[in-house]
Amino acid sequence: MELASVRALKEEISDIVAPIVEQQIAARKFGLPASPIVHASLPQRSVALGIAASDKGYRLAVRTQRRMLEENDKLLADIQNRARGEADIRYVGQLFKQTPWHQCRQRPLKIGVSIAHCDVTAGTLGAFVKRPGDDRVFVLSNNHVLANEDAGNAGDLVLQQGRYDGGLNPDDRVGTLAEWIKLSPSNNLVDAAIAALDDGAETLLRELYGLGSLQGWAEGTLLPGASVSKIGRTTGLTRGTVTAVELDDVVVSYDRGNLSFDRQIEIEGIGDSAFSAGGDSGSLIVDEDMHAVGLLFAGGDHGASNGKGLTYANDIGAVLDALQIDLAI
């Protein structure tokens, strides 16, 4: 059909479907579960009408959101007849708003989810770690995520998910700030901190959803051209290529001003995708063998060959050494 014809048919079918839908929904209202009265006055799932492609141009798109409408053979036959067989009819069921899992409340805690100091918006839970001689489990992320750029105090609450993602203080607390490497104007090697998990906090220590299980950390030299991946609070699972290593004098803008970092890793996303975005700070970066290689802490909008900007990460060995920790795997 021509586009104009489908649009006209859509209006015609809408006038026919509306009273039938209202009648069927009204007949089911005695079965409504108890719920706030405002819910009963909101729009009810019915039939969505639109335009779909066909071999001959266009056809009517019919999307039923209730089983009882999908099973109404008379109604569907009438629609097909009026569309002269040019109707794409599908049952789509109940639809839900989509929030990435890594921005939601997650129990057990997972690598890659939203987390933050109670006074910080949101960052990423990079990994679970332990201290020698200490049975407790800690979470690893950036100083600016867990310690609020040195403004935090030991014992401050850490929330999952972060406040920007709806986390509430203290309802969503998962632990407390334990230790961080202080940031200096220059010669920084890491932006890192750990928080002690509350007793009873459940965790998936090794799983990087969609990638596999963490196998440890790469103690050898990371070289340009290496393929890497990460899971972050904002962009989720992304893959990239190391474009430079051992970068010195990398100046990063913080709330407190510009700070300079040495011996940093630079990464660009593959294809047309960026490797990271704001909120991915703290993400653990792994190589193809699922060994940790870096802790993501900064990024920009320029410099990548795909035009999507570059990402910067601390060497994971430097992070573990500075905090005197090891991965909990």
C-alpha cells in the first residue's frame, strides 16, 4: 500500500478497535487486583496501531498487548479484511521501561554496577578485593567515586546504586569507605579507593556479565594493540583497543581542579562505539583472557580514530600495589 493509504487505514481501524477494546477491558475489571486508585485510572493495555514495511511498500502494524485481544479471531479477521491482507499483526504483551541492569539495585552485588560514596552521583563497581590477613571483602573503584576526591572520611556510607540512579541513604548502603590513595596535583599513578562491604552482603566475585569469569590480573606488560573489554555503569559492556601505554603527564579535570597522571593506559572503542562515558569511572578493564589490566578513571570526546573519544585507565598492578590488595577470586 501507499503510505497515505496506510495512514488512512490506521485511523479507520482505530475507530473500530477502540469500542471493542473498551468493552473487553470493562468486562475484566471485576478481576482487577487491589492497587492504588491512580493505577486504575491510567491507560490500559490494548492495541497499538502504526505503519510497517512490506514488499509492496507499506502495511498496517497491529500490536496487541493483551492475550484476550490476540485471541479475538473476529476482530483480527476484520482488521485483515479491511487491510486487504496487508496487516502485520503481532502480540507484544506488557511493556516495561528499560533501565540498564548496571544502573539498577543489584543483590547480589555484581562487577560493573552503579556504586558511589553517599555524596557522589554514581560510578562503577570495578572489582571485589581482599587485604592480606583480612577475611573481609572490599569493593574497588576510583577515589572520586568512593572517596569523593579525598573529601570523604573513613566509615562514610557507600550506596548501590549511586544516588544519581535512585540510591537512597541509608536504605541502599552496601558498605563503608575504608581506604583511598590521596590525589595530588601531579605525579599521580592511580585514582583508586576501596570500601568494606557490610556483613552479609552477597556478591558474585568473579562474574563479568556477558564476558565470563575473572581469571586474575595480567602481570606482564600490556602492549599497544591489545584487545580489551569492560562493563560500566553507563555504557555497559564495551570492547576496545589499547592505543598507548605508559603515558605520562595526562592532565584530567576534577572538581578540585586539574590533576596530572603518569604511566597511564589509553583505549579507544572498536567500530563506531565509544569505549566509555561519564559514570563508567571505576570499571575494571580486562584482556581477552579475562585478566584484569586496568582501572578506568577518565575519558574525553576527541582523539580516537572513530571520532568517539579516548578512555584512560590506571595500570591494575599499580592499583593493587598502592592499596596493598588482591583480587578476590
